[in-house]
Amino acid sequence: MKKRSAFYPGVFALAMGMLLVSSLAQEKGAQGPPPARKIPGITAPDAFPNACVDCHLNYAEMQMDTRFSTLLQRLCEKVEPGLLAKAQAAAPKALMLEGRHPEVGDIFDNVPASCLSCHGEGSETSPPFSKMIHAIHLTGGEANHFLTLFQGECTHCHKLDQATGLWTIPSGAEKK
């Protein structure tokens, strides 16, 4: 006598359940899943193909200058407490940040690649770039202009090569 698999009745019940759900959905006029979300650079045009340097601009109409040269000038004087807390949380455990960014010179022709010379993944002397930038850009709710103005969209920074699946972050010169 041939033994039946104990798994077979479960598979049959699952298939029947799926047919029932599908049938009920069709009766109620279901059209299937919603359309794909418009994702910049993937399913929609990318307004920021150069990542950081396309977003970090002088928004004169909002009185908000987010260019790196302007930001670093301020950060070399003092880092405001909320930003310092985010950077400290991303820093190696043994590192205590001083509350101001060290002078960096003219590094604004290759952003963010030039930042990685100090803020590399294994850095023991400064917060690693990826942890710090995600803490800065993706926390703070309504008070964070990346979340409000840019909707926290990952693909404004991270660019997908759809042929290879490789993610990159382009570097470029700061826009004047």
C-alpha cells in the first residue's frame, strides 16, 4: 500500500484557500495589486542624478543654504547639540566628539568621496559616513528638511544600475 504524504492535504487546503480568495476578489471587482510606486531613478525620472551635490544647494527663497562649503564653515565653529548627538551615536564607542568639525580645506570638488578619507567605514577618528548620514537624513520627522522637502527618498542618494543590481552614490563638485 502506497503511503500518502502528510504534507499533501495541507498543500491542497492552501490551494483551495487561494482559489476561494481569488474568486471572492473577482466577485468584488478587484483589479489586482496597485501600480508600482514612482521611485526616482527606478520607475520615475531622477531629478537628483548627482546625489548630494544636486540637493545641497542654496535655497534662497527658503533662506536655507545647504551647500557643503556653508555647512562646514558653520560646523567648524560649532555643531548644534541635536546634530552632535546624531554624529556621536554613529561614532566609534571610544571616540568622544568635540562639538566642532576640524578644518578641512577646499574639499568641495568631489562630494561625498572626499568626505570618506576621514569618515570611512572603519574609521576610529570620526563617525563613519554611512551611519552618520543616515542618522542625519532619516531621523527627526517634521523638523528634518530631507524628510519633508525630499520625502526621505533613498534613491535621491543611492543610484541603482538596473542592469547589474549595483548600488552606488555618485560624487561631484559642489554647485555654486
